[in-house]
Amino acid sequence: MSEANWPECAAVFGASGGIGAALCDVLAGEGVRVWAVSRSGEFHGDAGEQMRRRRFDLTDEGSIAEVAAEMRSDPPQLAIVASGVLTLDDGTGPERSYRQIDADAMESAFRINAIGPMLVAKHVLPLFPRDRRCVFAALSARVASIGDNRLGGWHSYRASKAALNMLLRNLALELARTHRQAVVAGLHPGTVDTGLSKPFQANLPEGQLHSPRKAAKDLLGIVRSLTPEDSGQVFDWKGEAVAP
């Protein structure tokens, strides 16, 4: 398989979200066979014959295992976890102060932002070929950088994404022992016009809000440029490494 035709098959977890749907659209438009996996099992993009829709719950390991078992018939060489949460379903937003810390809300953020992607990796990485290029990626965030933290706040989101980054690093080290051409990476898409960023778009400088389709193309361009030497790092939408 040439780099121009890579991947032949991809899996996107979180396919009904803004970035996830755009990733599915772009990949399918390139002729890639796509496993479009979402909580609803629905897909609202320009679905075609390339798209296989499946339902899963990022907090339910059994549902992840079931989808991964189906994927054995056509294993992906690229898997992207495009799920994540900043504001919870009940409206609980990112904390501005330690006084707003709520144990249940923090636990929910960790389950979705850190534990969920790790469970996906647990069941999807065994499907990866050992003799060819393969990539596992998950959406991260620049605000997860400890070294770049100048403002504080957003405790649960920052900490859960920082935990994700550590887990991705662990996966990279472990996978390298058996899959020499594998890459594991975190991806920071910038500020994208999705439901996640909607409450925080008002004061953005012009040009800093990206469409989901642009974000998807940027991220796929980065994924295709990564080498095994890059494995375990986080990269932003411009392809620049984000400080740990």
C-alpha cells in the first residue's frame, strides 16, 4: 500500500460530532472505507457506500468490544477518537475556580476524556497490522499542556486531557515493541465551530475559529505526515508539537 492510498480503512469514534463527522466525510470522499462509530449510531454527513455506521458508548467497555469485534472483518489502519467533553450534558461547564470542583463532574470528565479513549485503544490496537503503517490518534487540547498553563482554571478538562496525553505516551512506548511502524498521537484541532466550543467563541480573534471540515483536513494531513519517531507526542492543527 502506498502512502498516497493510506489508509485503506479507518475507524472514527465520535462520528456524530462536528469534527468526527467531518473526518468521516473527508476520508470517505477519498475512497477510504470508514467505520463511523457514535453514541447514536447515526451519521449526518454525506454518507455513501464507504461508511459503516455503528453504535457505541465511550463509557461502556462492552459496547466498544462489540464494535471492535466487528472490525476484525476489515481492520482499520487508522483509528481516531474524536470524542471529548468540556461542558457536561447537564450543563456543568469548566470550573473557573477550585471552589467549583465537584467530584462527580470531574469523574465524568475523566471517564470521557481519558478513560474512554484508553478503552478504545485496548480493543482496537490488537487489530492493527504489525508489518505496516498504522496510527492511533485522539483529540487532545493545548490547555492540557502543563508547561504552557498560564491561566489556570478549567481543572477537570485540563487534567483529564493531560491524563489522556500521558496514556497516549504509554501506548506509544508499548506499541513500539510489537508494531515498529505504528504511531500514537494526540491531536489539538484548534478552536473549531462545534457544540464543544460554542459557549466560548464570542471573544475569539478573527480567523481563529475553524470549520469542522478544515479541521478534519488539517488533522488528516498531520496524521499522514507523522513517523514512528513522532509517536507519543501531541501535535496542533499546524503540525507543531505541543509542550507536555
